[in-house]
Amino acid sequence: QVQLVESGGGLVQPGGSLRLSCAASGSIFSIYAMGWYRQAPGKQRELVGTVINAGSTMYADSVKGRFTVSRDNAKNTVYLQMNSLKPEDTAAYYCNAKLYGSTDGWGRGTQVTVSS
């Protein structure tokens, strides 16, 4: 199993920036991708962005050009840099790890609120 701990959420004004971090521990050798999902009230959880071990990334169309997912393998940490934030980005953000031969690992979530 993998344990994931997020940090970095908070309140930010529209147009501002935030960086989320997620530290992984446990069976990290079984991870082949790490990334972020989000869930707004009354909506389904959706992919924000993910980075695969080989370095390739994929993003939701709604965040392309504004958000960047990166991974520091030495620190077993994945980051989500969020720029040009919009009120519709308000959600709980969850760290996700995809594992070989096992179900996904999830963090507990961190709240991001974009409001003036």
C-alpha cells in the first residue's frame, strides 16, 4: 500500500497561484503514475493532471496551459502548480497514485478556494 499526504491548499484570489504537494510513502516501488484529481460540491471527481514514470503528462482540457504537474522521484513527491486560478477551480484536490497490480492510492484531500 501507499500513503499519500497532501499540503498547500488554501484561499486565493482569482488570477492567483497556488502549489500543492503530495508526499508518498510505503510501497512506492509499485507506483507507475502520480497526479491530481478534484471534486467540487455536487460534482463527480475529475482528473486534473497526472505524470507517468517515464515523464509524460496529461491534463484536463479545463486546466491546460494554467496547471503543471511535476514529480520529484528523489523525494517521492508530486506537485501541482496552479496559475491563473479561476473561481471554477474551487474544489477539494486529491493526490492519486496508480499502482501495478493494486487499486489506486488516494490522499485525504486539500481544499482550494478561489474567491475575491
